[in-house]
Amino acid sequence: MVSFIHPHEYLFDDEEKWTRLEGTLNSGRLNSEESLEDARESCRQLALTNEFAICGHENRISFVVGSGHRISVEKIPESSISASVVRAAQDLIDEFIQENNWFSRQQEIQRRKDRDGEVFIRYFVDHEGKTSIRFIEPEDIFTPDEFRFSPELSAGNFRSSENGFGNQGGRSINFGIETHPDDSETVLGYWVKGKFLPASWIQHRKANVDAGVSRGIPVFYPVRKNLRRAEKLLRNMSVVAEIQSAIAIIRKHSAGSRLGIENFAAASADSRISFGNSSKSLFTRSYSPGTILDTSAGVEYQFPVAAVDASRYILVLQAELRAIASRLVMPEFMLTSDASNANYSSTMIAEGPSVRMFERLQREMITEDLRLMKRVLLHAVQAQKLPPEAIAELRIQITPPILTVRDRLKEVQADQILVELGAITVDELRDRFSTVQKIS
């Protein structure tokens, strides 16, 4: 039998490629495009094969996106804009939601952002001002080789001219993103498969890094080895239990020769299985439920299944899962779907850490979605589907699903009292449950 060895096998440890020397974390960022690719591929593999990572991803989608966010357009107070313009803007948003299958897009945005650490969304606008969006794979955005490996133009320091080429002007390229040399947060464009695209064509959502860092880091990157250990531990526990349970009985003959033991096995067997031309045979015996064994004084029976104690290993597995859950600021049962140690009502309360985290994630998604919806209406204005004054006198409202467990009847009654007393207004009450932004 021929055995093949992968030429890169020496680079792998614990089923993961070694971190490249130039790719270590520095100030919360990866220092090279190669190391970013390694981190992304490692976490993608977990998202595809590791059951605990899959559960974590799905739960974050379920709580952040939930049943979907409600998006509406309304005019600002004291606006003179007509109701027909408001309806036209709402129709444009509704059409965008339907044509782009927005609910599924939201789920994929959250999955990509957690799995890859970032999401790139490209806008496509037709002659009628209708907007379509498509995802750009993060590995397609990189610094072209002619800029990375040029002796005069090193990666991250290359300055281009206004058309994106040359070494004059005031821009720099880092990780395929071109920015102002004095302001890393002012993005001028993206290099997609070696082609420069203006920043206005793409929305970049990144996670787990500072604002000035070019690219995001996957959410499971710090605990990727914990996820692998948890999976291996569960596998080994199951294999050991399977082996032990496969052997029903062990007979120990304290005093007997090999020939005597073989004769005893042959005499007590219900059937005999021979293997081809081999002289070896397998003796089997069937034990019905409730069988009582009688044996001589020289034979001792042992049952290996009784020695299986999986609880010792479960404690270790739970410790690994708690480490992973702490990274996500989620209770352990959201990784295992085991609610025996905690229940939903005691975890998903307004003061709970996981609720606070999900509220942050919801607010982050809503803020980025507002920018996207703003682009949709701006494209319609440019195509003269909406009047120019609509930009200044309309606002978009996004309402996410409720996270916490609460008595809605009591809350409504309490809010009604506050409104009647003049402590809060109806608009302030509405803003508790939604995020509103003026389009301009």
C-alpha cells in the first residue's frame, strides 16, 4: 500500500497550520495578509465541521437577527413633505427587501461577520435607480503583487495618484484597502482581484478590531483550539464507551491452561465461526435478557461496561465549553443546547450579560443597515425616483426583535401611566424599541 504525505504536513499542529512568524497579533491585529488568510481558513473549517462552533454561530444569528428587523420610512416632525413621497420611499425600501431577500441576507451577514471577521457588500445600481447587493469574498480583497513586492513601494506604504496608480498623491494601501495616508479610517477604495473599486461602491463591516485596523478577525479565533479540544474530547469519550460496551463479558480463568480454556469456550458456545483456511475460530454465545450465569469456581465474570464513568470527562468538556462561551459572552447551554444547568427565563433577563451583548450586536447591525438603506434611497434620488428634499425630511426606522423575557402587559400599563403623566412622550417610548436615523 502506498502512503502519501502532504508537502505542507510539517506546518500543521493540532490540525491547524502554524502561525507564520510575521503574522502574530500586534495591538489586536494580524500583521500580514497571509496570517489573516490562515486565521480565516481555520475558523471557516470550525464553522463547517465543529458542532459547538456551528451552534454558537446559529445562536448568535437567532438572537441578533431573530425573526427579522422591521424597516419603515417616515417623515421627520414638522416636515412639509407629502405623504405620497413617504409612501414612495417606503415602496422603494420594501422592493429592495424583497428583491434582495433581505432576511436571508441579514443572516448571512451575521454569519460571515462572525466566521470571517468581516463582510464586504457591493452595490449595483441599474438605470432606474434600483439597488442590488452582492457579497465579495474577503480573500478577493488583497494588495496587488506589483505594490506589495516592489522595492520602492512596500505594502502598507504605497501612495497612489488620484486614479489609483503611481507613487504620487496621498493614499496608502494596506491589506487591499486604500486609505488616506494620515487617516486610516478614511477609506478611498478597495483592490478586488487586482482591480480598484471606489469606496462608495462597497460597504465594509468588520468585527473584533479597533476602528483604525484595516481588516477584522473571526470571533472564534482566540478559542479555536478550545473548540478542537472539546470536539476531540467528546470523540474520545464516545470511542472509549463504544469499545467498552462492545465487549459484553470477560471470563477470567484463574487456573487453567490455554488448551483447557479453548475447550471450555468450544463446549459452552452456541455457534462457531471459521475464517477461511485459518485454523482460528470465533465462538459465540447468546445471552437472553435476565440471563443468570452459573460457572465453576475457577471462572470469574467481569462486565467492562460497568466501569465506564463518563462523568469524569464531562467535567473537563464543560470547562472547555465555558471558556468558549466566555469568549462569546453567552451561557454554556447556547453552545450545547443543554438547558439542564440554566434556563432561558433566568438567563435572558434585561440585566443578563448575554442580553447586553446581543443588544450591542443588534445595535451594531442596525447602524450598518441604516447606512445601507440610506444608500438605497440616495440612489433613487439620483435616478429622480424621489425628490431631492426627501433626503433632508425623511428618516428610516429599524426595529429589531425583543430579546428579554418580560411581562408585556405590565410594561405597557406602566408606559401608559408615564405618558399620561407627561414623564415621557410617545416618540421617546417608540425610540426605546427601535433605532431611528435621519437619511441626510
